[in-house]
Amino acid sequence: MDKTIVVRHFGVASKTEDGYVPHTVIELISALQDALSDIPPQYRATADVDISEDPDPYDGCGYDSLRVTYSRPMTEREQEEYARSRRADLLSEIIDYERLANDRRAELASLS
């Protein structure tokens, strides 16, 4: 299983951990080249640029950002952590669905 690694995260209208998207072409190309050089050579072919809207955790409004990412295989430890987290999520979903099913059964019985 692959993991996506964020190399740079620039904000368009709001500042992010890597600042704002550079405004000149020369600065933007330089920032992208710097990001590419931070990606291990064997994963550079997976490098991607994503321009999207990020939700603001405080007011729910979004802000545009530019991310440079790459993909690599998960380490054994990451796979174990992912499996542990995914199992917990699935068990939580099962509990929620069972609760909903019981509520629906009760409602159905009350209509008979």
C-alpha cells in the first residue's frame, strides 16, 4: 500500500506552513524545483501538484492551496498503524450500524 507524502503546502489567500504560493513565475518554478529536490530520486516520477480547497477548521470556510506530493510504499510500521486504525474505524462503524438497525427494528415493531 502506498502513502502520500506532502512535500510543500502553499496557501493562495491564506498562509500555510510553507507560506503563500509564489507570485512570480521564476519564484514558483524555483519553489517547485526545491520541492522536487526534496523528494527521494526513486519516487520523483510519482510527484504531483494538487491545487484544491482546504476546509478551515475554525469557521468551515475553505481556502485554496497548492500541494506538492509524492507516493511511496508504506513502511512495515506504517502498515501496522494503518491496519490498527482502520480496524478501529470499522468496528466503530459496525457499532453505529448495529445501533441504527436496532432503532429501525424498534420503530418497525411500533408500527405493527
